[in-house]
Amino acid sequence: MLELEKIALYHGATPLLNGLDITLKVGEFATVIGENGCGKSTLLRCIAGLHSHYSGRVALNDRELSGWNTKTLATQRAFVNQHNQVQFAFLTEEVLQLGRINQKETLAQSTELICQVAEQLSIGHLFGRDVRTLSGGERQRVFIAKALVQLLPNANTAKYEGAFEGKLLLLDEPTSALDFRFQKAMMDVIKSYCQQGLSVMCVSHDMNLVLPYANQVILLANGRCLAQGQVCEVINEQNLQQCFGVTPTLIPQANSVPLITH
């Protein structure tokens, strides 16, 4: 589904990413973990097409990014940045409508789809509000909703299982502004889309939140992949000490995903 081969990016002589090889399968939820400045957000921005001077190969559904039509690619890949600043007076529903701009469907059809996602993320009451007046958490939920709306199949297409197969959602710290209630609710919604075939790559500092949802963990250190695999293969004291420079305490849990503390 997503293939990265020998991805490297330099700032002058300093490597930001250094020879990354990563594969993400259909329906997988991969979380990228590492220290500040290790290359996590840079990696997402390369996949999102926001860095063009990297070397290596990024392919989505066996086609390199450069081989995609821009409008078609926008229906297959969505990126939610860590900071979503809005300079203009858009209403919440107008931001969500932007996610359907590449779909040939009626306004009524797109509005129905938007309302479904808005209900899932509990943002319907924000319709009619200028997004610039929203709190950080409210705005974060709106832009995650916009990304999901962007990836929804065309309203004229018959609904079927696996409707999100081959589609990719990139999330950079998607729960950083959310309170405890909405953190879990957001992750549950995103995981439900994975069960329909959506592939997700999520950068997060909150390991205890994201690890129970992850099929794959990518541990980065200094732009290199320190470890990659299932939670039980990657999350151990040795890898985390090597990554963060401190030795954590791992407390076993019933779900086989340890609670990580200092």
C-alpha cells in the first residue's frame, strides 16, 4: 500500500532522514515514535509531498508519488498537520466542504457525508462558527474530520466493505490539544476506519495512548529507523533507552501493551 525505500533528506550536511525503509499495509495503523527533532514530522511531510528534495522512493499503491494526478491523489491521501492555522473567515462546515472539492457529487450528497463524520467526531454543534474562534481542541477535531471527509468514497459509489482500501491518512500529533474524553473517542473513530481498509501513519508523543491502537511501531532516532515491528517486538527497555536516553519502567497490562512510565 505505502512503500518507502531508502528515504534520505539533508539540511546542508545534516541528515534529517537517513535511509528509511518502511512498508505500510492496507488497514494498518502505524505509529511513529521518537525524540523531538528525530525526523518524525519530516517523514510525514515527505509522504505528504511537502518536501520535494528527498532522495529515495515513496510509492502509494505501487505508484510513485510523482506518477499521480494531483486531484486523484488528494482523494487517496490526506495529511493533518500538527498546527492548523486559519487566516480567513471560514465556517466549520465550509472547511469540511473543502474536503469534497475533488468529488463530482451534489452539495446535498457531500453535506450528508460531512454530517456523518461530524457526528462521529462530535463537531456538529460547531457548524456556523468561524474556525478562527474555535479552541485548539475543537479546531483539531475539525481538521481531522476534514481529512476523513476528503478520503470518503464518492457519494455516487455503492457502499461496500473495504471502501478505504488503498487510502492513507497521515496524522501529526492528532490528539495534542484534546482532553482525555476526546483523545480516546478520536482514536476509536480512526481505528474504525482502519477496519474499513484505511491505512494510518500517526506521529505521537503519547505512547500510552496510541500503542494500544497500533499494528506497527516505527522507532526513530537521529533520522534512522532504530526498530520497526509489532508493539511486542519494539517496545522494550533497551530500545526506549536507546531512543530517548532514559530507562523507562514498563508495567505489563492485560492487553499485552505495557504502560510506560519514568
